Amino acid sequence: MSVMFILIGCSLLLALGFLSAFIWSVKSGQMDDDYTPSVRILFDDAPQSETPSDVTSLPKT
Amino acid sequence: MGNQQLINFTTCFHCGESCAIEILPYDHHSFCCKGCLTVYQLLSDNNLCSYYNLENAPGTQQLHPVLSSSYSYLDDEKIIQQLLTYKDENIARVIFFIPTMHCSSCIWLLEHIYKLDGGVTGARVQFMKKELHISYNPRQTSLRKIVTLLSRLGYEPAISLNDLEKRVQKDDNRKLIYQIGVAGFCFGNIMLISFPEYFGLDSFTKGSFSKLFGYINLILSLPVFFFSARDYFIAAWKGIRSKFISIDIPLALGILVMFVRSTYEVVSGHGIGWFDTHAGLVFFLLIGKWFQQKTFDTLSFERDYKSYFPIAVTVLRDNSETTLPVTSLSIGDRILIRNNELIPADAILLKGDAHIDFSFVTGESDPMHKVLGEIIYAGGRQIGHTIELEVCKKVSQSYLTQLWNNEAFSKDQRSSIESFQQLVSRYFTLALLIIAFASAGWWLVMAPSLALNAFTAVLIIACPCALALSSPFALGTAMRILGKHQFYIKSPQVIEQLAHMDTIVFDKTGTLTQPSAASIHFHGKELSLVEKKLIASLVSQSIHPLSQKIKSFLVQSNLLSVSTLKETTGKGLSGTVDNHSISIGSAAFLNIPQAADDNLSTKVYIDIDNNLLGYFQVDHTYRKGLKEVTDLLRPTYEQYLLSGDNEKEKEKLIPYFKEENRLFFKQSPADKLFFIQQLQSTNKHVIMIGDGLNDAGALRAANVGISITESTSHFSPASDVIMSASMFDKLPTYLAFSKNTLKVIHASFIISLMYNIVGLSFAVQGTLSPLFAAILMPLSSVTVIVFTTISTTLLSRKGGLQ
């Protein structure tokens, strides 16, 4: 039964991983706006568009 | 000439408005004005036509071209510094609030703004807040260029004095999300680890795990206790210090006792404790808090004159024009005010023909003519040519802004009516403490070993979780439903306040009347098409509001040129068009004897080649459903009317308000404020409904201030509720719904009290097990959440709000 100790440790580590992922997502502003990304993902770039400049570098507020 | 009817059916490719005035074909599309066409050309030149593919006619009409001088104040280094959120040599960041943003095309275009201005390095939209976050290279472009570009595209950023004075970022919301996340994480894991205990599985392993599980639970509870629940302790402590018993006190007490007792049990090896209930309780409470915190991000309920006033003004110094921030304007400065600009401070007219529209300040709807040397109060909007003024008072000292020095604005608006939750929690806390001590006392006599056990069990089980959840969920749901119907409420507590009101005070101009839609009729011989065209050509030369109304009434395109034109201020205008001499104006202007009862409406007479053709009658129209609204509200509410206007509409308004002494005219902003305070001093609970800056004082002083607005992206004065003008006829429904919501809260309190009584009956006997608590607590919370949410939604359906 001592394998339980390892299993519990693993499950807690895994859970902590998810918690830190959650904290990171809040910190990077993903919870600030829950509407715009749903629209943004549907945009297509025009076929003849030049190299898109760096729109992903976000102004962090 | 016969194709005019057809033209009306053509809509603009850019903005979707009908091309009533002119029609400009380009690229197989039609445009309603030069402005829209320019935007289209700019976009198609830059390969940005996807803008038109995402939504149909996504633009906003561009009737007024952007003047290149409009944003010259954005070159001022000091103003730039205050607007930017970050700046170094290579990058500057700024956040604009863009009220006209309304669809996915807007998002697309605004995020591709870098294609139109190479200096922009990144643009991100936050649609719900209508914010555009821009980062740009200050060496390649400037703030002024970006703002001018946005305005040309029809996305004029709203930049106001408020932005300069304070920039507070709300981080509260993020903190709450962290707290919920942490509490949820701990709650789930503690439950998981407590499972063996629930099912008695640990007896198979002879208890070897129970100690380990206990300690893991203890560790997992630490962040819940010290991080997630800390706000409850702070609130409770504040309450105790100000001798104010709120629901936070029994909550904090319950959380504290649960944690301490569980820690003791685990460390002393007596049991596994109540950590699961503890984490779950905090988790549910925070969810309730979050649900209630829903705010309408795009609306500001705190705006004062500062967000209405311009940010900068043109000042004449040494015969040259410079722009100065309004705040640094000093007495004696000479300022230039152009057409449609606001006068920022009380000033004396030096030069020019001043027609000042004070509708937003005084409620008087017709523009006032001012003569040289007269003092013009701040807040008026010049209509017509550029005027020159000398500032005679500082911005903060002017007639209008002094209203904000009234104590109604300085006092913290602690609601005058105690909320039901506050009322109940006071008695609840008292009863809880009595029961806890009584059972402790009883057991001290009967079996001292059980005394502490019973005492803590009472505090734990009576922790009013369900009680604390019922208000947030009922009010939060109601707030969402009302928000869907364009009745935006500042905070959930306002709904409860609304339910207690017994008096309604209306403002007239802009609130009961519809500013844009004055009804206009022509009386006299029917006008021929030629005559219509002649009149339209002449009135299109004048910027007087009446001329504009007649012009839009006539709907003519291809206007003729006017050879001579003479405008007599306040009377009328005459001129020659196509060899016909035309005079348009008041009866006095055309020497027509006027009937005595004529002051109910405005009449504009028409004379072509000395033939009197008839007159246009312009009436103020009252909002749709005003009759029904006042009739429906009469049984429950005392209704009053305050108007800044003169008494000419009194006769018309009496049928709506029944009693003449309920109508008050020529009320200054301070009079309105005083009137509300007087009503309150006779123990009335007052709702004030208004729209302009002149109502700001009254809106603030009233128990609930409702500001009504044609478009929620426009300015509205500080208030508790912002209501869309188109929903005015629904007002009685909203008020009735707020009363029903209160009933839901009452019912859910009874439910949660019943759970508490069941729990307490076990607790006082000292037989409360952790497992029982772990089931009862979430069960009661979920029951209350489901009950309040469903019944509030059902009641809204019944009341006609879908």
C-alpha cells in the first residue's frame, strides 16, 4: 500500500501544475476579456497580404 | 426630378444609412456622403476591404469631416505624457476608449490599423470595454496622427479631462479570480483526500493514512484561509470597529472556528477535521461575490462635467493661436470657440455672433443669442461661426461646475435604506451567539467534555453561507436581465433600493421630450417639388436647428445655389434662389399678425416671391408611451416634473401629471438639487430621472438617480442607473420587477434559515459529524442558488421581460 504515498504525491503535483497554469492565464490577461478572442479567431488574413507585422506582441496593462 | 423617391431606397455601402441627401457612386457601390467615400477609398487602397465582408455596412456616417486642427493639443508633450501608459525611446503605449466600436468588422479594422500607419506596432481590442490598446514607435508616428487617423475612419477616441486626471486600473477583478481559483483547487483536492474518511475506507488500512490525509488537508487549507478568505476577515473587522453588524461577522466567525478546530483535531490526532466544508464554504461565497460583481464595463456611472468638457481649447496669445489644456486656462485668457465646440469656462463675448445651445446645461431647448459683452456660462455649445471670448472665471469655479461643490457630491453615498440582508444579519448574528453560548452553558453543566464541541459546532453549521448567497444571486440575475433590456444598473444594491421608492421626479427636456424627433408638419397649400427644392436650398445655408429640421423634413437632393442670403438672428432668413426671393422665419419676421395662443409650438412661415405659402409647425414630441407610463406609475408613486424650460408647455403636460402643482418650471440645476432634498426631508424615497448636466445634482441627491440617454456611448451624468431612451415605456415593468426580486430574496432567506435550523438542532446536541456538515453546507448553498436564479428568471418572464 505504500505505493499510495507516491500516487498521492503525483496527483498533488499534477494538480499544482494546473493551478500554476491557471494563475499564469490570469496574469497574462486571459480572463480580462472573454469576448474579443472569440471573434478574433474567425478573422482570415487577406490572401495577398504582406508579411503581417507583430500584432501578437501585446501591450500589457 | 421624378427619381427622388427611388434614391431613398439606396443605402450607403459604408454606413448603411439611406442616401437621402446625395448619392455618390464609386467602385460599383453607392455612398451617402463624401466622408464615407473617403473612408472606403482609404481602405480599398490599402487592401483592407475585408472590413466590408465581415458585416454589412459596418461604418459610421461621416457627415462632418475631421478638421486637421482638431487634435493639435495632442502635440503638447504634457498632455501626451498623461495619456500614455508607458513610454520609452522606441515604444509608447496608449489605451483609447472608442464609443463607436460596435461589431466584428470594427475589431478587425482597428486591429489592422498598422497597415494604415506604419509606426503602429501593435493594436488590440477589448470589445466589452470598447478599448483599443495601441503600441507605437514614437519616432515614426505621433499620438496626434493616430487619433486623427482613427477619427477619419469614424472611430473617434473619447479623450476627456477625466483621462488626464486619473488613470486607475481596476485590478480587483483579477484578485477575485485568483482567490476563486485557489479556493476551487484546494476544495477539490481536499474533497478527494477526504473520501476515504467519508466511506470509512481507512479502517481497512488500520488508520495509517488518516494522519497523512489530515496533514495534507491542513496544508491545502492554508491558502484558502490566509488568501482566499482574507477579505471576509477584513470586512468583519471593519464592521466590528465601526459597530456595524454585517453578514461578514458570522461568516468570518464560522470560517475561523472551522479552521482552528480542524487544525486542533488533526494535530492532536482526534479526527480529520472540517477542512472540506471550510474550503467549500469559501469557494461558494467567492463565486457569489463574483456573480454579483458583473459590471457594465463600457458604461461609466461616475462621469461629471470633466468628461463632458473638452480637453483643450484654442487660446489667442500675442495674435497667434495656441492650444492649451483646459485645466491651465486662467482668467483673462482669450479663447476661440468654433462651430459645435463647448465653452469650457464662464467667459465674456468679445467678437462674433454667438448662438449658444444650452440644452445640456439648463434644459432650455432653443439656442440663445448673446450680444457682445455678455457673460456666457460654461457648458454651452456654440452653433455658427467662430467666436472670441475672454475667460472671466476658472473652469472649476464656473456657474455650472460649482454644482459639484455642493455637499451632495462630497458625502459618501451610503444608502439611506438598510438592505434586507443587513437587517436580517443583525438579528441572525445576535441569535447565533445566544444559541452558541446557551448550548455551551448547557453542556458545561451536563457533560463538560462536550461543551467546546457543541459551541464550535453551532458556529460552524450556522455559518450563513446560503444566506449570504441568496442576495448576490437574486440581484445579480436581476441585474443581468435588466441589462439585457438596456436598463444598466451600477451595483446590485440599487435594485433593492429601487424596490423601496415612492416618488418619481422627471426632468422635461431630453427626458420626457425626444430631442431629435420634434414632429414637424406643414400647414397651408401643398408645396410643389420646385418650391420644396427652393426652400431646402435656402435652409441648407443655415445652421439653426429649425432650419436643419426643415431640411431633413423636405428630403431634397441636388440643391440649388443661393445667390443672396441674409440671416436675421433669432427671427429668420431671406435670400434669392434661382431668381425667386424667399423669406423664411417667425411671424414677426414676415410681418404676420400672430394669434395669442401661439406659444405652444414653434411656427416657421414660408414666403416665396411675396406669396405666403403657409407655415411649418414644429412640436416637441413626448416619448412614446409617456401616457401609459405616468398612468401605470400613478397608483404607487408620487410624480413630479422639473424643467429648466419656461412654462409654455405647461398646458400640454397637465394631462400627464393631473395636478398643476406637480409641475415646476424654470428650475436651475441647484433648484433641482434642493427640490429633491426637500422631498427627502419629508421622508420620501425619491427616484430622479434626468439626462443632462443640469440634472447632475438632482441625480446625485436622489435615492436612485436614473439617467436616460439616446445612445449609451454618449455622455450621461453620474447616476445609479443608465437607461436607454428607447426603453422609456418599459419603466413601470422595471420598477415592478425590482419589487419582485426583493420577494425572491425574502423567500430564499426562509429556505436557508430552515437549513440552518436543521443543522443547529444537531449541533446543539453535540452530534454533528463532519460528514453531515460536508453534505449539508453545499446542499443548502446549491438549493439557494438554483432557487433564486430560476425564480428571478421566471418572474422576469411573467413581467414581460424575456
